Amino acid sequence: MAITGTTQLLGVIGDPVTHSLSPVMHNAALAELGADYLYVAFPVAAAGLAAAIAGFAAIGVQGFNITIPHKQAILPLLAEVTAEAQAVGAVNTVWRTAAGWVGTNTDVAGFIAPLKAKPTWTGRTALVLGNGGAARAVVAGCAQLGFAAVQVVGRNPNKLATFAASWRASPLGGPLTTHGWDALPTLLPMADLIVNTTPIGMHHAAEQTPLAAADLALVPATAVIYDLIYTPRPTKLLDLATRRGLATLDGLEMLVQQGAAALEIWLQQPVPVATMRQALTDWLASA
């Protein structure tokens, strides 16, 4: 893919973001399509978010994805937010218009994509670790899948209370309850799906895990452990879960599906999802 003076910029912002594989899959798709775009990872600290977004407008960035910790903080900086993103309360995809930046959320569709292989989740219980922007997409996805109960655990009581309150008027919240981290011994035996939405276990802290082997010993043998982290692969959490004999999912397919949806918004045309998936698989195999 030749980069010239006409090449337009797309990207992802976050902190940290150097681990992101989004450039791998997006640039593979752009190359196949022959689109004159380049997708770049931009490290943006929380204190520099507003300045970064203003800078993107100044240099003509056409669109970008958002990861931890900006999915909610970005909201006041946007000219428009789609109804779905408003309902979820978090944005992961932004594009440029004449009126300013517009934001939406493609994480919900990405999250539920690999879960659709199971015949039904109706009546089941989901346990969500963390209460940030990614957790909001997971809660909305669990509601769409028909879970009877969604338990969210976090370490900060004030943030948990704010999280719970924000769902009370939303039809996407479903049967949501929040709990402190110390409630895990009671909640784990009831969980059919456990989703890690925290950054615990990411590449820069790969030896960490939100649940230890002793925690996983409390989990039903039929439960699925879903870690939204996709690098390293597997995370320590998923390695421990596999040793326990539990079914596991990582965040790779969610990354592919939410990314494909974003790229279709930016390019206004179908994109090669299989190419995006293969590019990630190849990169991880060679890493």
C-alpha cells in the first residue's frame, strides 16, 4: 500500500495502545480494497484527550476507534452520538462530518458475535468483571442475548453506584445488579458466563489475572470464560480456565467484528472480514 500526499488517516486512541492489533487488521483490509487510507495507533493519555481530538480535526483524520480509558470520556467532545451509543453510554467508533465528530458503539455486536454459536443464553447468569466502557457494551449484549441476570463486580463503590444508576432508565440494562469484588466467592458458583472487561492480564502485565485458580475452582464446569483481552493469547486467566477444563473465548473475534463494522462506516462499503481475521491470526502466530 503506497502512502502519498493524498493518503487519509484513520486510527485508534487509548492508553495504553501500543499493544493494539487494530492497525494489523485494518491495514490488511485497506490494502485489499485498494483504499487510500492508513490506520495508525495513537497513544493518548486521559489529560490530553481534548487536545488530541482537536488536533485530529486540524490535520483531517477521517475517523478513529477508542479503547481504554476514553470510551466514556469522549462523549462530551462529540457533536453527535448515535442512539445505540447513548443507550450503552460509551463510544468506540468516531467519524468526521461537516458538523463535527459523530460517535457510535460497535462493541455490542462484536461482543455477542462469538456467543451466538451457543443455542441459547436465555435464562442464564452472566458475571461481568469491571465497570468501565467495555463493561457497558457487555451488559447491553447480555441483555440482547436474553440473560436472566447480569452481575457486575468492581473495586470502587462510587463508580459501581454510578454504573448501576446509569442503567436504570435504559432498556439495555436488563436484570443488572452490582457488587464489590469481595462478593466473588458467592457469585462465581452461579455464573454461566464470566466476562473480563478489565485490563488485568494485558501484555504489559501478562502475569496478572482477575481470577486466580482458587476462584475458578468455584465456577460451574459448564461455564464459559470470556476475556476481552486478545494479547497475549492466551491470557493467564484463559490459561487457568483451560487447565480447569472450562470453555474459553478471547477478544479476537470481538475485535474483528467491531473493527469491520467501524471500517464499513468510514469507507461506506463492505469490507473483507475474513482478511481482517486472517491478518490477526497470522500476526499472532508469528509474534
